[in-house]
Amino acid sequence: EALGPGIGEPKPMFTYMNDRIYYFNQPGGEFGTFALMSMNRDGSDQNRVYALEQSDYYNPYYPDIARVGNRLYFSAKPDPFYGFKMMVSDGTTDGTVWTDDARTESEGSDPRAFTHFNGKMYFIADHEYYEYDNLHVTDGTPAGTEEVLSFETEITTLELMGGMFYAT
């Protein structure tokens, strides 16, 4: 069943904020081309919030999206010369920016496994030399993004249970 005109099948990775549903869509069905979209709950008033025109997106699945308060967090390539970085949005095009990345190099840190806790977003990111991963936390600002813990292995999932983080 369609979510609204022109949307097609329901897509994974969506969230709800400020009376709107936010989700990723593939305009034209092109692999690697994504758009962060928003719409009303009834499927009306669809808007493109941010275009992720990244033809080299290596993951066949839609990018992660998560919400903390009135901020959306997702991983994207802000331009073709940078790797994947943490993006934060207030749900508008003008209010969508990248936050300070865990890596300063252009390769990006591939932020993933977004988990919210106590009003902040925790996420896994590649270490500077790709040998292992780190746990980071952000409040959505460059000054509020920092490394919390360094793992000596690669991490793919992060879960919060009983006030404790578990990583695999």
C-alpha cells in the first residue's frame, strides 16, 4: 500500500518529528541517489528536505535516520569530495548541516548505529586509521561532538538496554 501520491512502497528508516514523517526515498529508483523527504501523516504535502546525490553510496540499504528531540541525525556525503559524515537537521533544507565529524580528513568517519540516550545521539564511527571503531556522542553541534570510547575492533551494531550500551 502506498504512503502517498508518488511514494510507492513504504520505505525502511523513517521517523516522526513536529507532526511530520521523515524518510529516505530514491527519486527515480536510481541506486545510490537518495533524498531525505518529509510529509504529513496522511501522505500530503511531501517535501524534499535534503538531496543526497551520491552515486557511489556503497550500502544497498537506505541511510540510517534517527531523532533526538527536534533534531534529525543521518549519515551522508555533504559533497562528492568528502566521505560519509554525521548530518543534523531541524527538518528544513536550510536547517540541515553537517556536524563536526569524528575524523577531520576528507574520507569521513562513516557514522552509523545511531542510538539516543539522555537527549544526545551516540554513534559508532571509523577510527582515524580504519583499524578499529570508536563510540562518539553529539548534541548536534561541532563543540558538542566527542569520542567517548575506543574499541580495538570493528563495530556494526550498538544497542542500549537497561542504561548500558552493548556493541557487536
